[in-house]
Amino acid sequence: MDEEVKSKKSRETGTFTREAWKRIRSELIRLTGYSYTKEQVKNKYNALRILFNKFNSLKANSGVGWDSTLLTVTAPDDVWERLFKEIQKKKGMPYYHELCRIFGDTSATGAHAHPSNKVPSSSDSSDPEFQFKDEPEVESAEGSKAKPKVKNKKRDSFAANISSALSQFAENAKRRVDVMERKLHCSHPGCSGVSGSMSIGEVGIGPLAAGMKECQALLNTMDDLDEDSYNKVLEKLHGDVLWRQMFMDMPERRRIAWIKKFNFCNMDPISDSDDDSEDEEVVVLLSLALYEYYDMYIDHRPCRTSMLRGHDYVLEVLNGHEDRCHQNFRMKPQVFIAFCEALKLHANLKHSRYLTLQEQVCIFLLTIGHNERNRVVQERFQHSGHTISIYFHRVLKAVCKLGVVIIQPPSFDSIPHQIRRNAKYFPFFKDCVGAIDGTHISASVPASDQIPYRGKHTVTTQNVMAACSFDMRFTYVLSGWEGTANDSRVFLECVNNPAMGFPKPPEGKYYVVDSGYTNMPGFLSPYRGERYHLNSFRGHGQRPKKIEEWFNFRHSSLRNVIERCFGVLKARFPILKQMPPYSVRTQKYIPTACCTVHNWIRMHDDNDDLFREYSQENMVIRQCQRARGSSSQNPVEIDVTRGQLRRMSNVRDRIAEQIWSSINRS
């Protein structure tokens, strides 16, 4: 497996490709001499993954270290005494580094897991999207914007570019003046020489002319000097007495090497042609910067100039036909108004200077209810993209705060009336308090981090675990787990971690779960190896025949409520099917916010179309809407005693016998 990982062509998802599995199996058979089946090889792979994850969780404990020489963990005795059940002290892990390469970037860690009973904190540095200022942007009624901080920075950059171009232009001019002064320094009163404008004939036969004639005589002796260099040397020596003196004092060998090395045509610090070229570039850059500055800030043309501003649009929809509000914002007007009031009361959401609370909520609902992109929402509400983004995240945080209040477990003391009034379930499931399952929703992840989010269908998803009551209200939501995480693993990490705040049922009560979970106290699963899903009991001759099948059929009908909840959720909020490219930290809050709105509509609108459509208890949810393969996953066993497992197995057998007896009596 390590060699397959090194090849970098054997993994498209969190596991190996079909061809890679064949090569791994063949090599394992060659090395061991045993004929392993494909399932046996994959079971060994899964066992190594579980061991690797447990080992990493052990290392994450306070006081635990790693000895790279002995390839084992180190810890004081008191820490070992607390952790001895998880791993033996002297066992170690000799292939830890190889397992890091195999599982290091593919294993789901749940680092972004977020429970619905936890409020996103604005002071949390890991969530920069939720760190807002009171007024992110100021907009006038006519649509012209005051300059926010981001715009001021852009203006400052324009000013810096212009200043830099002017400085370069001035520097070039100064260098040109310096060159001209050097060429004409002989015309200075204190200088004994001739000006560059005087010819040799005007100088006469004085010492300067004699020096020039001597230099010319020396140049005439150099037969290998080309005409172009000869003329340039004369021009240079004619304009500078010091150069003539140094030239005559040089030995002949030095003089020839000096001429060849420096090539007098480039001795000036800057030539006139270079000056002109650099000046032209500076002028072009300066002109472009000035034009952009003028177009944006001086001759600015407002972009959002529609007569129907965002707040006017909201008022028009709320005061119009109720279908308009339901179609655009996914709820009826009276439900919407109550929702805004609840956000004001429980989440402290309030009007800003130029956006009312109702407009802020409409921006959020239109985005999640129609999966609209930022540019479309800009045009609808006549605000900038920065404003739309800020208020979307602000309302998202507020809705998650409200979710802490309305996503609550039901009363464990009473029997749900959906069970008490239905002879199919009462008195058999009178101690059931709800249903639990997982579902996959779309995730938008950077390419470098996609492997843990890619399941067997190669699409990036996040695994969301949820519990619901039998009135189709969510009672707990845990989002943010990577798509490759097994449903059982997400469930066990949630139940065993007190920080997740999972509402465990009291003694004698239980949730109904599918066969992917362990049948243990508090969680009742069906019989494995028997027909279970409702569609397997549809059609002629498919009626349950055995006691186990009758139990599974009733169990599946009762647990079907969680699948119907997921069906309503995804039908109402298409953003869950194709997630926009928000940050991963933002995406983990969106399922919780959608479940909050779901609960609110369920609480305040008994005649909602989607709830009526999905109210049939035996409704079969399409496979694409469910967490694919959740019921066929290999369960992840947990540390429970045999007595506890036997006790829950007896509860299941007792319920099955009661159902069988009632069927025989009828």
C-alpha cells in the first residue's frame, strides 16, 4: 500500500482504485502464500485505518509523546493509568511513518465538526467570517457609496503608484542634468579647458590643442581600432581634459585594453536615447494610473441604479400575494415576520444604518433557498458584493444562534402521539424517542484537501448526522465531518465526546437507527442479514414472512421519518446539493442554519406544501437524496460490555415477539 501511495496514481478518493487493489492483493498473496479475497484485504486496510486513527487520538492527549527511536508512545505512569484501555504501553506502532503516508491526508478527522447546540462565536479566531464591525459599508439612498476602508486602501495604492511614477520621472531628469553638467564642466570659470561647443580649430595651437593632437597621434598608431570606436574616442577626449591626460599617461597595453573593455560609447551613466525610452514608459504608466483613478473616483458612475431598491422589493413581496413570499423566501409572510422577530429576540440581529433586518434576512433566505450566487443577489437587492457577503454571514451566525433555541430534544418522559395513536407502533415502540441517521451534502473544498471529502462516488461531500422527532423536527444536528467518514464513526465520536452535547436518552429509552450502527443501550438497530428498507417490501409477494422481517418492516417504517426530514430539507434548500465556494469553516454552519429554518417552518406552518408531501410514513425517499450506502456500511464497534449488548438484543427480541404475536392474532 505504501508503494501504491508513492506512485501518486492509485488514489482518486479516500481509498485505492480498483486496479491498485488488484496489485495490492497480488503482492500480498506473493509475500504470504495465502490466497486472500478482495474483502479480506479491504478488511485489513480498514483495521489499519482504525488503529491509525486511535493511535493519533492517543497522541493528541495531554502528556503523551512519541519516541521516534523506539517507535512507540511515551507518557508518565499516571497518564498510562488513565489511557490503558486504548493501547498497550509496550506495543508501539513500528510502521507508523508508513501509515502516515497511507492515511495521513485521507482520513477524516472531524476537525470542522459543529453541533447545533453550540453558538458560532464572533471572538473565535478560527472563524474570521464571523468577525464583523457594526457598519461594514455605508450606502446612500441613491446608491452611491461612501468610501469604506477597503476602497480607501485602493485609493491609497493609486496615489502610491502615481507618486512612484513621478519620482522616477524626476530621477531620470536629474540624471540627465548631471550628465550634461559633466559634459560642460570645462566651460565653468574655474576649469582650465574648452567647452564642448568649441572646435579644435578655434582652440588654436595652445597646450589644450597640443594635448588633443598627442591623443590623436596615439590613436593613429592603433591599427586594429575600428572607425566607429576611433571617432567616439576622439569625441570623448575632445570634451574632457582629464580624460586626455589619463589617456596619455596610460601604458600602451593598458590603453588598448581600456578602450576594448569600456567601449566609450557607453561610458555615460545614461544616454539621451535611454532617457527618452524610460520617460515614455513612465508617462504611459502614469497616464493609465491617472485614468483609472479619474474613472473610479472623479467621474464615478453608480452601478446599482434600479428604482426598486432592496427594501422596496422586500415590502412589495411581503404585501403582495403570499405565494410570492413562499416562492422567493421559502416561507409565508406571517411565518417570515415571526422569524425576523425571533432573530431579533434570540440572536440580537438588528437594523443597520441602511439595511433593515427584514432585508438582511431576505438576502440570506434567497441565497440558501435558491442557491443564488453573490452577483445575482447584488442585482436583486441593489447592493455591492461586499455588502451581500457581509450580511449573508451575519444572518448565518444569527440563525445558528436561534438554532440553539429551537433545535432541542423532545420530552423523554412522554410517549410521542405519532406512536401512541398508531397501532403499528404502540405499544411495541412506546420507549422510542426519535430517529438518527446521516446524510451527505455537497462540499466545496480546495483541490489540495479534497481526498478526505471524496467518497466512492468521487464527489466532495460532508457527512451530516441528525436526530429528529416523529413530528419531523430536527432535535440534534452535527455537521462538518468529511465525506469519507463512516456514519458509525461520526455517531460514536459524537456520543463519546461530551463537547458535542449529544442528548442521550435516559435508561430504558432509545433512538431507532439503521443497521450501520451498533445495537446498544439507547440505540435500537434492525436485524442484520434480513430485508430492511421499505422498497424491499413493496410489490406482489413481498409481504414480510418471518418474525425478523416483521420487526425490520415496522422498524424501517418508524425510522423512515428521518429520511423524510432529509428529503424536505434538500428539496427546500438546493444549496445543500451544490455548495458555493464558501470557506470550509462557513460551510459547516449552513446545514445547521437550514435545519433551523426547517424547524421554524414546521412549528409555525402546519399547511406547508413540502411537509404535506413528505408526511406519508411509508414514503420511499429516492436514493440520491439519502446518505448512499449508509445502511450497508461496516459498523464501527464501540467499547460496551457484552451484558449491555445482550440487554439491548433482548429488548429487540421482545419487541419482535410482540409484533409477531399481534400479527398472528389478527
